[in-house]
Amino acid sequence: MSKLISAKNLVKTYFIGEENEFNALNDIDIEINEHEFVAIVGQSGSGKSTLMNIIGALDKPTKGEYLFQGVDFSKLSDTELSTIRNKSIGFVFQTFNLVSRISALKNVEMPMLYAGVPARERKERAIELLKSVGMEARMNHMPNELSGGEKQRVAIARALANDPEVILADEPTGALDTKTGRLIMDIFHKLHDEQGKTIILITHSPELAYESERIISISDGRVISDEKNESMSFPMKKKKKDKEEKVV
């Protein structure tokens, strides 16, 4: 697998020079390969959201190096970073972040609009993406007419609009009930297993973290562990294992 993300000695300092100056990240070193399903897990205040913002080019580190597909983000302009975010990184947030005044279909079209995709092409792709997450019957509804789970499925379709290399999901089931959260996680597994998408899941939940192939644990702005998940207990892998055993 090719290296997608490389971070070395990342430091993020807030309130520099003031009495309340503090480091949200302290010498973070991580690497993530293409097609991995990785969870970054930690409690509130651990630094995982700060790290997510740097990975997603929403913020820059105070010190250290961050490379995405070999490109040093610190050397890029805000416009260049915006272009990479739009084309290469799909975001899924706990609060959905849909534009309230436009339909589900138009929300999915929006990243393609910014990328300059022609109107007919972006509408056709948006419809296909909404179908892929089971939202074709609700595509013309406004966000306030959708349930939480429906909003998150639209958000996933939107994240896929420009066929990004990585999906960055920040507490994607945090505002959902257990059944709906399971549906959303199954969609992520499908994207990883069938399309080879790199999935980075930011979560405070150890239970959700164990659905990944690899778990990076953050505490007090430091990586305290980075381990492959050998467990076969989470649903997608367990289903595969059971199927293989039946065939044998």
C-alpha cells in the first residue's frame, strides 16, 4: 500500500506567548496508508479533533511536518489547500453540516459545483450517490424534512461527490440512535471494502474504534498507542469470517 498521510513531530500550540498558552498536540508522529480503515480514539480534550483538523487541511500545525500524498501542506496557499480539501478529502461530521436552504440533491452537488463539474454531470452523479446510500426517494427534500440518519447519509453522499482519496469522519454516529448508527457504520465498511476508500474515524468510543483495522489512541496531545486491530468481533469482519468458514 502507498503512503497517504505522514505526520512528523506535529505540535499545535494555542495562545502563544500568553499565560494560558498550551500545546494541544505534542510531537505527534503517524503514518496512514491508502485503503486503510483507521480509528483515532481519545476522550474530550485529548487532541484528536485538533489532529483531525490538521489531517483535513482545516488548520496548520505550529511546528512539525504534515505530508498528504507527498505534498507538504505548510508550503501551500489557502487556495491550494481549499482545492485539495474539496477534491481529495471527504468530510462527515457529527452535526451533518448540510446547507439548510437547499435540497439533499443540491447539497451533494455542491462540492462538484466548486470543482467546476458541469451541471448535468454533477446532477447525475449526485443522484447516483444518493441512490448508493438509500436516499433516492428523499433527494428533493430539505434537510429539516430529514431524520438524523437520513441527514448523515446525505452527508456521506456529499463527502463522496468528488471521489476523494480519504473519508474523514468525525464522530459520525454521535448524534444518532444505536440502530441508525449501525447503518451509518455499515456504509463506511462498504465504502472501504468495496471501493477501497481510506477511512479515518475520529471517535471517543472504544466500541466504534474496534470496527477499524488499526487504532491510534490519543491522550494529552500525544499518541499513546498505535496498534493493528486483530479482533474479529466487529460486524463486517465477523460476517466475512463466518462466510469463509461455511464455504470450507
